[in-house]
Amino acid sequence: MDDRATPTLLLNPPRTTTAELLAQAAAWRGHDVTAHVGQAEGRETYWYGGPLAADLLSDRLGLGLLDPADDWLATVPHPLLRRSVRLTTLAEARSLREPAFVKPPSAKIDLLPAAVYEEGSALPAALADTTPVLVSEVVEFAAEYRLFVLDGEVAAGSRYAVYGCPDPAPLDAHARAFAREVLEATADDLPSAVCVDVGRLTDGGWAIVEANMPWFAHCYAAEPDAVLDVVLRAAGPRTRLADRDLPFLRATEGGPREPAAR
């Protein structure tokens, strides 16, 4: 048998706990697992790792990387968001005179930490005025949950934080119920494989936190084998992309250094 016909999961160093769990799940399925790009070339390759390395390697490996649209969060219906969010430029954000939560719309910009900034002048000066940013009204989440979504359904999920501190635990019934509400309203505007974070606010209401690429997301207490299903769809051979996912194909571009996994 030609080993090059065996599906290969390529893991980008350094190896995180999630990467190790996914590696085990892939190996149990009979996939080859490697951290060496040369061993993945010319094969049916899937990716788990940082976006900057993925951008550099995706054409070489024929990867089709799925990524939510930059403005997705700003288009979510307000009852599911519970705060104002807009996609703008860093130049506009620098004019803010009140506290706001500011983050890059994707993980490519590692010089802009996602955080509450007391005013726009506190934003990093090293980035260009044209840098896109999401500017959000400040809210406090009592608990936050990660949903690994496949074809509009939650394939796996986990609580990951309580009052901003890491605290992994299985999804509870309330989180699952809100997840169904969110996906009924938004799944058509997301890739078929995506990571959506939701949370319970301190006032007891529920809101969407953000959406991210599954191939660079920690699984926390989620079932690794089910998470792997989502990762394989979101970061596999470009030739296997369904037509409905073509608008979410990530444009490739290189970068100097990986930001931290989310």
C-alpha cells in the first residue's frame, strides 16, 4: 500500500495539549500525524496550528482553510449579541474617548491584544491606521463556552472560563439551549465547520462572544474525537471544499510570528 494515500494531520509546533489530544484521535483513525512539512507534501493533508504558518504553507500543501468573515460578529442580531459591535479601522478606534473592548477580527494580528482599552490613545502605536479592528461595548461574562460546530449543529463543546478565569467543564443544558438559538439564526452566515464562543452575562442573559477557526482553537473539556471532525472539515484539502464554503476560504498571507492559540 502506498503510504502517501494515508490521510495526514500536520501539527504546527509547539505542541499544545489540544494538539496532543487531536493527534491521538487522528492516530486511532489510522491517520499519519507529523510536525514535518516535508512528510505532508503530496498527501491528503489536514492542519491544526497557527494561522501565520498556515498562510505560508496552505498553497504548498493544497489546504482549504475556513475562516469566519471579519465582520460576522458585527452583523449578528442584537438580541443574540446584547451589546454594540462594529468593524472599523484602528484610526477610528484611536479616537475613542470611553472604554471599549477592541480586538483584531482574526488571529493574524498579534501586536493587538484583545482587551478593554480605557480610551483609544492606549491602543498600540506600532500598527497602521488602516488595520481592521472590532470595537465592542464593554460587558462582563460570568461564564464562557466554546462550541465546535459542524453543518449547523454542535458537534462538541466545553465551558472554558468563569469570570475570565480558565475553568473547563462540560456544556450545561442552558448553554446547549442558547447554542441552538444562535445556530438557527446564524449558521447560514458561517462556514460549515467553525468555532463559536457564547457566554452567560453577569445579569443572567446570554450572548455570543465571537467566532473563530476550529483549527487554532483549544478544545478544553470537549470530546477530542468530535472536535477532530470539525477540524478536518475546516482545514483539509482545498479540492474537497463544498461550494457553500467557498466564500469562507481564507486568503493566504505570511507573517512574522504566531499569536497564541485561542
